[in-house]
Amino acid sequence: MTLTVRELDRLSLAIDRIHDRWFDLDATIHDPATREVRIPFWSEPTRKPPINRKTGEPEPFDQLLVIHDADELAVADQEHIGTYSFNDIRFSNQQVVIRAEPNLRIKCAVKHLYIEVSPLRDGS
């Protein structure tokens, strides 16, 4: 089920869906043409990113966070470790800030709040 957030009072619903879920920063896409930031992530809250025990490879992502109308993407990555756990999302002064652990911040300028969290479909 897709969760759409356009009002600040619904932002906590998106935070509930992503908090403690893992994502790979290298899989994050900012498309200036569509003005979207797309962050695929794993839906289960775990202590570590999910790994296939047989292959040793990461499991496929199954959820997608999309920030619409996004410009000026900036990433502050102090750890450079690749996979991070979402902490929260903040919105103020026409800016969306995603905080993740350890020590990662993803910021983008937006004209208004418009975020979607949904199951990842093939080709997304």
C-alpha cells in the first residue's frame, strides 16, 4: 500500500514506515528531469542489512521512498560505509532532511512536502 504525505502532520506516518529500515546509499537516485529522489530500502527493521545466507549477497529491496519536486540534493556522509538505517525525516524551510545512522544526512530543496512510501515494483 502506498503512503502519500503532503501535510506535515502526516510525516510521522512515513517515519513509522522507514525508521530502523536499512538502505544502500549507492542505490539512491536523484533524477533532475523528474525532480525525484528515489531511495529503495528493506521493509523489515533489523539490526543489520538483510543478507541472503546462501549467496552472501544483499536481499533485493522491497520498498521505495520517493521525494517529489526535489532539487539541490546534498549528502553529508561522514562514515562512507554504504548501508545505513533510517532515523527520521524532517521538513522545514522548503527542505526535506533524512537523517540516518550512523552519521548520514540527505537534504533536498522542495517547493512543498510530497513524499511517497510504497512497495517496490519491478522496473521502479
